[in-house]
Amino acid sequence: MFPALETHLKQTIPDPYEDFMYRHLQYYGYFKAQRGSLPNSATHQHVRKNNPQYLLNGSLGEKDDLIPDTLQKEKLLYFHSCLGWMQWRSLSLLQPPPPRFKDSPASAFQVAGITDSHMLNLPHLRSRQLLYDELDEVNPRLREPQELFSILSTKRPLQAPKWPIECEVIKENIHHIEWAPPQPEYFYQPKGNEKVPEIVGEKKGTVVYQLDSVPTEGSYFTSARVGGKRGIIKELAVTLQGPEDNTLLFESRFESGNLQKAVRVDTYEYELTLRTDLYTNKHTQWFYFRVQNTRKDATYRFTIVNLLKPKSLYTIGMKPLLYSQLDANTRNIGWRREGNEIKYYKNNTDDGQQPFYCLTWTIQFPYDQDTCFFAHFYPYTYTDLQCYLLSVANNPIQSQFCKLQTLCRSLAGNTVYLLTITNPSQTPQEAAAKKAVVLSARVHPGESNGSWVMKGFLDFILSNSPDAQLLRDIFVFKVLPMLNPDGVIVGNYRCSLAGRDLNRHYKTILKESFPCIWYTRNMIKRLLEEREVLLYCDFHGHSRKNNIFLYGCNNNNRKYWLHERVFPLMLCKNAPDKFSFHSCNFKVQKCKEGTGRVVMWRMGILNSYTMESTFGGSTLGSKRDTHFTIEDLKSLGYHVCDTLLDFCDPDQTKFTQCLAELKELLRQEIHKKFHELGQDVDLEGSWSDISLSDIESSTSGSDSSLSDGLPVHLANIADELTQKKKMFKKKKKKSLQTRKQRNEQYQKKNLMQKLKLTEDTSEKAGFASTLQKQPTFFKNSENSSFLPMKNENPRLNETNLNRRDKDTPLDPSMATLILPKNKGRMQNKKPGFTVSCSPKRTVNSSQEPAPGMKPNWPRSRYPATKRGCAAMAAYPSLHLYTYP
């Protein structure tokens, strides 16, 4: 393999190469033995013949058993580095070796008779990062860099979800089949006599299931691992006493599960407490849990006691979802709407915290000893997404135009996937002319309806339909099917593991705290630099309104007036029994500035939307008063593709028709608004100047203002710093700039010290004696300029009143200290009212001395009737008590 090298290695006497290696190994401290302990060439030859590639193996540690001598390992390690240096040098990086080398590593090979051409022609030394032409000439080029993170592969199992280390996770794999009910599932019709159970709690009930290790408010995410919490998984459900024990067994420690506690309050009645979003004390809406040990003929009642939203679709007929494992196995029946006596009401239990709301319903299970699941909506987990993406990666046709990439890693280390879907272009000009469409879902983990709409879109755009092929020819689709995998895994409703709503942080600069959002915005920013982004749409779910609708952003550019409403109107025409244009809203509110819709709009995407899909069903057309199924939501994904073709049709007939219809609808809306205000308006002129934001009401989406701000771990640090700042904060004193100010400050301090001394003396000597010493004290303050002093305690409380003897009469000289107008005011006061005087200005010598005072006392600028207040300036803590 190395002809020249082998010749030298066969020699039994030290040669120049071995001498060279000896000197270098000794220089760098690898070799400290005597020269005679160097291995001979026979040993080299024996080892190399038995393992001809051990020199070229990237990891010498794997061949330790074949290398008999420690010195030989060190020698081979250095020789291996020399090979790497020669390869690096051969890639046209013709820089001299580091100065610390007395002899360059190349000299080792020159001594051995190995040249650069020999090195490049050795197949075992070629890097996999180099590509050669067909003639195998020395003209390598670098291979295209691989992805930063590994993606799905048919040769490896799926990436297991990573959980916070506080979460216990059961080992069972939960999987549900997809199924569409053959008949419409109608809303529940309230009868008016639904029972409202009284919440009794643990005091009168029995806890049959409760999670102990759940991160709540005050804690924050630290690390994650596959399988969550270490150690043995405890059995939280109660132990059955025998076959006759009909206690239900609850469980929710699986993907997207959410149940904190279950209390048995009657034989077939249970109170359920949902777990809040991790590291918060809010957002209880999504539920998903399992029950076992069911009884067929019994009527069970379940009551969720800690929901937070005052309004819900359960009040207008929405039913919970039930999944029977026996039905799925025997009859291929999946999720279905079930429940009677459904009632959504306010929890009357007042513990001084935020008000809670309850959801109660009754149900009869289809089988004995069945395993059933309840859910707020059709679950779609992170594992479900990975299975779907794996099928795409394994499809030889779809994988040609769908490139699966990793956008980033979440806080817990789960992969955030990015799909780039487009047909290969014939020329670079054709590729550059394509516009982009960006779609995302599951930024709110509890809104699983967004994932089903996304799945319908992907099913169609990856199909061999002519319309799908046309869309791939003219667009580049950037698809983010699950933006918040951590929240989906742990069963959150709205937040990520940072304890914050990601859809309020698209403007964030905290890449480490909100990586999914930061990288999404950065990806779209780079995309805008490459090509025009025609449309951005983020798929969500809505818990208070039926149907499907869009939230957009009013355009201020008169050239594109009402253009942002064309796509929603077209979608309404393509799906009239599901999509409601009248529920759409295009007002940009200040509280929604951090949402993806508004941020992308401000980045320059005119058609930027949030698609809201109801948790309930439709009130339109043929689907009126029926629940949406999985197929209904998936069909909406197809309608999005169909509407894109209409929106970009070179024939602008549909576009122009929709614009005209929008202007007429807007005219009617303006007439309606002015009519409600009792005003008449003439819209024949330039009525398009009317602000659209004034006409529309605010969006009725969820208020996540409490989930704004810093992530939980940074918020805790900020609170600590704020407390420390308050603790050590010192009041800033104004700088004294003139000598006069310094003198006045000095005189003021001396006066305050004398006042304190005088007050201490007056308390010992008595109230009357203090008044008799008043002229003497003021004599010592001659020629002082008094600054205004604020009375810190203008009223006398009961304690101050008791300090002096109540039988002690007031000194007559105090009459000069009481203002006449204050006397009149005091007559109207109740007995026991206290009065004090606080001057607003300094004294002035231009007035006559007050009666009873010496002439050398500084005269007040106030009239004689008001001199009492000026005199009281010397006693900031002295108060007069007026008796009735």
C-alpha cells in the first residue's frame, strides 16, 4: 500500500525516518525511553500485515489490542496526524507549516519517499468530503455540506421524544386509528334541566389518581431526557380490591396527556383536575386521559373543575371525544363524539384566586373492562408527525420534491422539522422566479386541529394530482408542521417549556429561550431576501367560535386596498359549508404585535394570516349544527391549495370579481355602523378613505397577555434583581451648587438637631414649660434663614394625645399661634380633631414683630393674622389639640 514506506519499514537498523520520528516524539514529550526501545521493523510489518488498515483507521482506540507497545501507539498517532496534514496541504491550502515545527510534517514522507501525488492516488486516504471526476484525476472539489442535524432515516428508529426530567412517563405506546363517522355528529341540544354538581373535593371524596412530580409556577425548565424522570415509574392509580371493584383506573403520563388528579365522589361520579401548562399556573383547556376497568350498564359522570375560560363551545352544544380500544380493535371505530347532560358553569368555590369553571357530562361506556380515552379534540402527537414524515422520506417519488430538514432543536432537544416542497426547476432563472408560501402549525400545542389541517394540505401537495404538480411548479412551499414539539409532548395547551406563549414572541431576540420562533423568523427573513413570499398562514384552533375563519392585517397601501381580503373570500367560496368570511377580522391590535401574523406582515408579507379552526363544528350550509371530523379538517387543507390556484390564476376575472364584492360588503358594513350611531353618511364620494380599523371590532382570540414577557427562568432572575435593587437603592441628593445653598443646608441641619434636643427636653419638663422656653430658643436662632420644612405627621393620633396630661390647661400664649380662619374651620370639625400649621415660605424681616416676641426675631412676610404658621415652622412635630 505504501511501497516506499514499506521498504524502509523492512529495515532492521534505525533509518533516517525513525530517527526523525524519534526526535519529534521526544521534542513533544511523547517518547521518554531510550532509543534502543524503539520497535523494530519486523514488529511493524507483522502488525500491519495482520491488520493492513490500522494505520488509516480514524480511531486508534479501536485497535489498541493490535498495537503491542505504548510508544508505537504514540508514534502511529503522530504519523496519522502527518497524513492528515498532507491531505489538508493537497487541497490547495498551500500555507507553510506552523513555525513551532523544526521540520515540516511533509519531510517525514519525503524521507520515506512519499510525494503529494502518491498521497492523493491512495484510495484509503481520500476524504469523503472530496469529489473526483470520472477519469480519477487529481482535481477534487468539495462535497455539498450535510445537514447540521440528522433527520429521519429508514435505517434508524424514530427519535424518541424528550421530556423534562421532572415528568414521569409510562412505557406504553399510545396509538389511535383514523376514522370518519358515517353519519353526521350533531351538537348537543341543552334541555335546561342539566344537573350542576356541587364540588366536594378531597375532603368528602377519595383520590384515585394524582400526579406528584409536576413542575408548577415558580420553577423553570432545566433539562430533558428521553423517558423523562429517572427511576422506577410509580403506579398512581388505586389498587383494585378484586373483580367486583368498579373503581376507574386513570392515566395520563403519555404523549399529550393532561390530567393532574381524579377524585371519586360517588360510585360512578368523578371530579377531575387538569394540569396547568408546565411552569405556569394558567391555561387549562386541553384534556386527554385514559380510563380502564369500565362497566357497560352504568352511567358515569365526569366533572372537570379547574377550567379557566369563562366562555366555551360546550355551552352551545360541543361534545367531548371518546375512544374505545375494543371498538378500534374489533370494529375499526375510532374517535367519536359522546356525552349527555353537558353543562359548562362557573365553579362557586372561592379560594381567593382566579375564578374557575367546570365542565360536566355523563356517559355510558360501550363495553365492560374496556380501555377508553377522553379528549378535548382529536389528538395529534409528535410521534404521529414523525411517523408521517418517515413515510414521506421512504417514498421514492415524494422524496424527490420534498426535502426534509431540521430547522432547529427545541428547548428539550426535540427536532423542529422544516419541509421544502417544490418541483426541480429546469434553469436557475426558473427557480429564482418562483414565489414562496410559508405554512406553520402547532405553535399552540393544545390546538391539534391545526395539525389535521396541515396533514390534509401535505396529503394533497405531495400527491400526483395535476393541481398539486402545478402548485409545485410555480411555488416553493416552506412548511413547519409542528413549531412547539415540547408543548405537544408534555400536553400543554398554550405555552412552551419557557412558560410563555410563543405566538406573542415572534419579535424576540432570545434565541436560546425561544429557538423555534427565532429560527422561524430568521428563515423567513432570509427567504424574503431570495424571493417574494406570496402568503404566510399559521394554523390554529378556536375555543369560542364555530366554523373556520382567518385573521389578517389591513393594508395601508392604497394600491393594494382590500387585497388582503381576497384570499379569505375565495376560500369561503370554495368551502362554503365550513369557512365563514363574516367571522374573519383584519384589525391589527396592539396586544397582537408579537404574533406571527403581524410580525410577518410588518416584514413585508401582504397576505399574512392566522387560520382559526373551531374545536366544535359548523353552523353553515349542509354541515349546519354538526361537529367537524378529521376528514373535514383535512379537506380544508385541500381547499387551501385550490384557493391558491384561484388566487394566482393568470386570468384575473375571479380576483376582480372578489374585489368588487368586497367593496360592496364594506359599503354595507359602513352603513350599518353609522346607522347604529344614529348618523347618516353619503358614501357616493371617496368613502374608501374611512379607516377599516374603526369599522371592525377586536378579534375574539385568546388573551395571552399574561403569558407575555421574559421566559420563566429569566423572569425569576429579573424579580430577584428588582428586589435587590429596591433593597440597596439610595435616594439621590441634589448637588449644592452655590455657597449660599451650602450655608442654608448647614444652618438647617443645626436647627433640626436643636429641635430634636428641645423636643426631648419638652417631653421631660412638660408641655407648658416647653412653651415658656420658646423665646429663649428662638433667640439662639438669630439671623437664621429658615427653609420650608414639610410636616411629616400633620395630625395627632391617640398615642400623642395620651403623652401629656389631659388635665394640663393650654398656655394662654398659645392663642397667638392659632390662625383665626383655622379657628372657624375647627369649629366645624368633630371633637378630637388635630390641627397643625406648616408654612410654605421662609420668614421675612419686613413685617412687624408678632406680639409677645422679641424684636430681634426674624419677621414674617405673612400678615399678623398668619404669623402663627410662620412661628410653628420651628416645631415640625408639635401639634395643637383643639377641644370642643
